[in-house]
Amino acid sequence: MRRLMIIICVLFLGVSTNAQKKKNTKVSIQVDGICLMCKKRIEKAALNTKGVKYAVWNPKTHLLSLIINERKTNVKTIQKNIVTAGHDTKTMKATEEAYNSIMQCCRYRDKKIIDSHKKGEQQ
């Protein structure tokens, strides 16, 4: 009987520790933006999502690198928050209202503004 109880305890511990694995995951999302103000807005939208531990957006590559707790959030929820802040992702597009709420100089869909930022980088 004692041996049976020990076997059951060992099996239970093995299952419970296995269930706790893969809590935090690294994820990358493509997010449209232009400048450091966009960076701040994108990162803030991601970090305000419950379960996001780390968020850094690179203006040159447009990649948002994240560490998330998969038990508390998922990529779709994070993308919804970013889109609500006015920035497009690869799979979701911000509404015109959300896009128009960002500053004029951050309008990443406008070719003239994109070109003006490129000229500013070269000087």
C-alpha cells in the first residue's frame, strides 16, 4: 500500500511540473511605424496588455519583440491593442479613426511623411 502511494505521488508531481512549463514565450510581431514616437506608442500599447513582460519595437525592421505569459494573453490580443493605438500589424489594420488619432508626423501610410523621415535620417 505504501509503495502504491509513493508511485501515485511521483506520477502526480511529474504531471504538475509538466503543466507549469512553457509559461513565458518569445514572440515577434511586424508593426508599421516610422519614428521614436511610434516606438513609444507601440511599446506602451503592448506593455499595457496583461501578460506582456517585455516589449521592444525596432523602427528600422518594424519588428516588435515580446516576452509574454501565454496563460494571460495571446498574440491576437496584443495586436488588437496595438491596432487600437493606431498602428497596423501584418494581420490587422488600424481603423481610420485610430490611425488619424496619431500625430501627423507619425502617419506611416503617407508616402510624403515616410520620405521626409528618410531624408532626416540621412542628414
